[in-house]
Amino acid sequence: MRPSKIPSEIMESGRNVSIFQYLRQYRAFIPKLFAMAATLKIDFVSDIACPWCAVGLGALEQALGQLEGQVTANLHFQPFELNPNMGPGGQDLSEHLTQKYGSSPEQQAQIRANITARGEEVGFKFNPGGRGRVYNTFNAHRLLHWAGVKGPAGSQHALKRALLEAYQGRAEVVELDAVLLATVASVGLDVNEAQSILASDTYAQEVRETEQFYQQAGIHSVPAVIINDKHLISGGQPAAVFEQALRRIAAGEV
């Protein structure tokens, strides 16, 4: 395979460049010219009810952007429910956090400010008052599963981000079919098919089995980013952490 023309970036200025200088530069450029990107399988285990999952996804996206041309991601979003027993209507966020973690309103405000700042670093805008209420997210996971198995390439990723923006960014009531269907429509997926899924138990068993698989594998907090089925990165890490890890895994250093 030969390039059709000499890459401009290896040309030196001036008219008296020796052939040896030219060949040295050309030889140094060849690995870049013909290098192939490494393909990594990435399972992003998360819940749209988790604000740190929005931070983690944004950081992962930034890292992959920095590695464009070097790493290609085969990205899959896997289900995890923070509140699988949450009933219809949900629960006030502050009340929920106090009951679950024993945190005070002041502590919650500080944590929210920290999350907001981290979100800004990765391009995610959180709702200033938080989610408002905590809702059951099982139907959202069913739709994400559907997008992953039947949607076009990239549609599951698009739907995941749209659901996070609806819940974490705009504090929408994500247990309502109308909200879920509007999110489906926003990313160009089939609303009628999504409506049929919500009206049935389609993909319920698949989602529960996948949740159980990751729990049995030791995943008890999210986000959990699993690379090539063996490397785990836990939590909403900064983009630099993801970039370094992906670079080393792609190079076979770990």
C-alpha cells in the first residue's frame, strides 16, 4: 500500500533538503500513516438515577475523543438499579438521601455542588436543584436494552445520554411513559415500538438477568466501566484517568 502523495507534514522548508533528511522523516512518519486503531469492548454498568454515572460517561467520552484514531470503542450500556424497589410516584430526593445515607441537607447541597462542578468539566449540565425525586428506572433500562439489540449503531449511547439529561439535567419524571417516549423520539428511535415495549413485559427478563450477572460478578456500585471483560474502572473518574487506562490497555501494557 502506497500513499498517493507525500504527506505535507513531513516536508521541510527550503529547497536544499538532502534526500537523507527526507527519507529519515518519511520513515518516521510511516508508523503513523499505517497504524490501526485498537478496538476495545467497553461495558458501562450504570443507572440513570446515578449522577456520578453522568459524570463518568462524560469523562469516558472525552477520553475516547482524545484517543480518536488510536482506540475504537465497542460500547455497551448495562443495567444497574440503585433503587429497584422504589414504588410509583418515587420519593423526595432529600428525604431519600437522608434515609439511605444519613446525610443532612447541608451535606447534600455540598455534594450536589461538587457533582455540578464535575459535570461542567465533562460537558454535562445538572439541574440546579438535583433530580427532585427518586424514581424507579426499570422501564428506562428496558428501553436501553431494546436500543442496544435492535437500534442502529450508536442509538443506545444516544438514548443513554438523553435519559441522563432528562433525569439529571431537567429533573423530569422518568417513570412516566410520556417522558420515556419523548426521550426515545428525541434520538430518532421508533416511538410506536417503544410504546409497545412499555405496555408489555418485553425485555424484563433480559434486564433482570443482566443485572444479576453483574451483581454476582461483584459490581455493587456504579458507574463501573469494564474493559475487554477483565479491566475494571470504578466511579466517576476524571477523563485523564480513563484516557491513561484505555491507552495502556490498547497497547497491551496491562
